[in-house]
Amino acid sequence: MGIKVGMVSLGCPKNQMDAELMLAKLRDAGMTITAESGLAEVVIVNTCGFINDAKQEAIENILEFGKLKDEGRVKKIIVTGCLAQRYGEELCREMPECDAVLGLGANGDIVETVNAVMAGETVHCFPPLTQWSLDGDRLQTTPDFFAYLRVGDGCDNCCTYCAIPHIRGGLRSRDMDTLVAEARQLAANGVRELVLVAQDTTLYGSDVAGRSLLPELLDRLCTIEDLHWIRLLYCYPEHITEELLDTIARQDKVVKYMDIPIQHASGKVLRAMNRPGDRQTLTELFARIRERIPDMVLRTTVMVGFPGETDKDFTELCEFLKETRFERLGCFAFSPEEGTVAADLPDQVPEKVKQRRRDIVMQAQERVADEYNQAQVGKTVEVLVESFDRYAECWFGRTRGDAPDIDTKVFFTTKTRVVPGDFVQVKITDCMDWDLLGERV
């Protein structure tokens, strides 16, 4: 039996794709992959370094495994991911618990690194980002019936609050033939829902073709017979074209759901964020989307407390959200990130004000979500079965309008056998908090 390796992967689905590529390399090298990281000989902490909360979570995980290492339960700790890329040398100095710290470009050397630390070596490696290939075999860490497909990595948008371009570099789109082949293999393995991700999914292909190739990619993915749902996350509003909307409207497999992070509606705040548009352009965009695809479920993300955001700016955001009525919404308080332009801007908003504004937005969204859910009562919807809740004694899953690990669940009873990955028809009978209740038809 090979070295027993465990991995904790934190943060976004893009980071999870890095984890799956590394895990496949370890498996192919004959190492034993365990889901119980505390029982592993070598633990890999694949970190997120996007915002302060994520950095704190990563550090807490490293320290927790450090305690297990002191107790002799874990032998070695390897740190990978965005935090390692961003603060590599600092981690090496200040966290002696780490036997290896790898920048993103060294992910491909994970097998050699595990062998090196088990031989008593300390490894600090930060090669160029391009040394890490985005392609290769994956060890799928999501449930069998759904998987993420990373169409590219890095970002060229350079928003003033975001450290991603500093961490992951500029946009690198993956080859379309490679993506389609990977999707076919995932479908052959039982995947029924494919979730497309990148830092900005709508820009896929623009670095190689000078225009977005996302519509063409969607058309090709829709030819894969065993795929039932194809979902888009991280679609930036300024890059949503008529061609893309036409493709979504035309292709039945592409679910009528779009995740479009707008961050704000005040033109002044958006300009300070280095984001284009204003309230009017956003209003026109979402009106156009809903006119073109009437059953579209829209999700967005907004940020409150950005430096210089006044009460007037915040009121404008709230009015826009009230008018647009997003079915799904997340709200975050601005977090100043080292090395970003926004961290050094004047007129920083006090933390208490940021949190109060966030609470106001989420309380308003709770009312919108409740009204939306109430309108679903009596309807029959298609649900992707996820699992059985033994406490509620019923099954649960998601509709086309719900992304995995983000949105609403549908809890339902059934008199006939179901298994995770099934698509079933459920009549909605009630709603509770953010979720829906129903019975299988």
C-alpha cells in the first residue's frame, strides 16, 4: 500500500479543480487517497486566499493539522493553492508546521513533493504559473451525478478589490476539443449535470480567438447525449452577448439559470471598482435577458461598504435590487486585500456600517426569495435527487434554478424508489425558510 494522503480543499470550484488534478496524479502514482485527512500520513491543505475570512480558514486548518502532527497522528503537511501562491515565503517563515509550500505552478510536482517530505526534506517551490497545466485526468470529488468543468483560469478584468489576477495571472482558456473530451468522459462516468466555471466564464476563448467562444462550446457540449443539465456560473454582465442569450434560449440542456455578479448598481462605485456600467445599463441588461428567456432564474452577488460608498450609493443599490428582484442573491461586505488598489483608497467604510448594510440587503432578499418560493407552491418541477435526509426522513435535491452548494433545496417525499442522480417530478406543496417542500408525482 502506498503513502496514505488526505486533502482538504478550500474555497471555490476552480480551486477544487486543482485539487482533483493533483489527487489523480497521486492516485496514479500508487498512493492511497483517504477522505479522512486526520488519518493520513500526508495532509495537503489546498488553500483559498481571496478574502480575509478564507485566509483565516486556511490558517486554522494548517494549525489544526499541526496539532495532529505534534501528536504523531499526521506525519507531514503540504500547503498548496491561492494562499500558498500569494504568501508563500511568509508561510515558510511563520508556519513551521508546513513541510512543503507550493505555488500554483508547482501543483504538477505534487507526487515528487509528497515523496520528498516523507524522505525528510522541506520543499518551498514557486515556479511560473504556466508550468501548471489545467488539463489532465481528474479524481472527481463531487457526487457522481454532477461535476464542474473549468473552461479557463486567471482573469484580465483587474477589478480594484480583487487579488485574483495577482494570484492566478491573466486569462488562460482551455482547448475546446480537450474540454469536450473531458465532458464526454465525465458523462460516461455518470455525470448528468455539468457546471461550467472560470473566473469569468463569459470570456472563455477571448484570449485565443479575440471573442468569446462560450456559445460554440455550449453547442458542442449539448451534443453529449448523457448530459441532462449544463449550468453557467460566473458570467460577467458586460460580456453577455446576444449570441450567448440565443444559445441558452435555443439549447434545452442549458438550464435557464445565470449567475451574474454585478457587485453594485451605483455608477460611481462601479467606476471605483474598475467595473463598467451603471444602474441604467444593468436594468437594460436584465430586462433584455428576461424578455429573451422569460423563465430565466437570475443569481447575482453584490458588495457593500466599498471605499467611498455613501448612503446615497447604498440606497441606489437597494432600489435597483428591489426593482430587479433577483431570484437568488448573495451579499458580501468589502474586505480590503493586500496589494489591491481598493485597499489603499480613501474613505474606507467603518466595519459596523458595512455589516449593517449587508444585513439590510439580505433581509430584503429574504422577502423576495420567500415571495418567489410561495409562487412555486402548486407547481410541478423537475428535481435532481441529491441525497436522503435521515432527520427530516425525506429526500432532497435541486431544481434547474438551483446551483449546487449555493442555492435552494427541495425536500420531498416519495412512495417509489429513487437514488441520487435521478431526475424526478415533484409537486411543490409548501416552503420553509429558503427551501421548498413537496411530494414526488
